[in-house]
Amino acid sequence: MLNRVAVLSDIHGALPALEAVLAEPDVAAADLIVLTGDIAAGPQPVEVLDVLAGLGDRACWVRGNADRELVEARAGRPSRIDVSNWAAEQLRDDQVARLAALPLTVTMEIGGLGPVLFCHATPRDDEEVVLVDSRMERWTEVLADVPAEVGTVVCGHTHMPFTRLADRRLIVNPGSIGMPYGGPGAFWALLGPGVHLRRTPFDVEAACARVAAESGFPDAAAWADEYLRSQHSDADALAVFAPRDGR
């Protein structure tokens, strides 16, 4: 059984934000770091994957839709997102193979929480949308195949941190490391024995300058300005995502 697990989601190839979180004492001391998808699709994909690979068995990887799309783009099926197509071409073959092999879900026992299921979007799909205010019937639908003993489900995908109860299960979204909606900083979660939503501040000006200088992505400066500065509020994001949760 694991006592403390750090959950990092939606890093999106943002190396300065990732490094800030990995430097957190609670992350360094965690028994395990779980990566809940959308790891590399961004301006520093190779560097982010190399840093995470360096964690070895201290990291458990789960597939996100953007990870799958990088593999597909590399195979000749382009994404609708420019940075993903660019990132796919930067990856080494071993990195593509690693992303291609990632599981949709991982379940593990955590002290104080019992069996916890980790996924990217929902346990059955890597790009479904569920939100903090999704109706209960929607949650019941997307959790229908989750084993009864699983009392906590951790998901990412929508880049906004929250916890809520849904049909007797605790739902945790740690928010996003690299593309936060609602305010700057790198958002993550610490599990065991309870659930703690965390935000790591970092020097956004320096991070934007670094991404612009170090990334080969032609629009790196604009990407950093939009996402590291968190130009999109949670209200904006909820308005965009809401039609996709079936309401």
C-alpha cells in the first residue's frame, strides 16, 4: 500500500512548470508520482519526457488523448492542434513507443483512500468531458463500469482542479501543470491519507522567456503567453466544455 501519491496531470510539454512541481518537498518525498495524461503535447516535449523518464519506477504513467494523438500524428494522422503535430515530429522513436504503450487506467491502493482509479478524462475514454458541475446522471454513466470497491477516481483533461462526490465516489481533478485554466501556477494533487489540491507558484515571466528561447516551436512565445500566463479563466473554460458533457 502507498501512503503518499503526487498526481501531476496535463503537463503539456511545459518544462519550467514541471520542474517547479518536481522541486516541491512533498513531491520529492512521495511514494509515487502518477502522471494522468497529456504529458508531452506542447513546446518542450522531448525535454519533459526525458525528465519524467529519469524518475524511473517512482513515476506511473497513464495515457491522455493528447499522448495518443502524438502517436497518431507520428503515424501520419495529423492532429487538429499545431503544437501537437510539431511535437510529434520532435519525439525520438523510443518516446513514441512509450506513449503508445500507456494504459487507459491504473488502479492502486492508497492509505486512507483504499483502491483509487487513475485515468485521464474518464475511466472508459481518454477524451470524454465531465466537469465539477456535470449532472449526477452523467457521472453515473461514465463511472458505470468502475469496480464497486473503487471509492476514489482521479481524472484530469479539463485543466481545472476540483473535488466532488458523485454517486458515492470521490472524484479528484488535480488541475493542470502546463495549461491551467483559472490562474497561473502549476496545479497538482497529493493523495493519502486525504486529498489535498495544491498549487505551485513559479516565475511566469522567466518561464515564458525560457520557453520562447529554448523551444523550436515557431509559436512558442505565443503559446507560453497564452497558457503559462493562464489567459483563460475557469469560467471561460467551463462555458466551452459544458456542451461536451451531454447537458
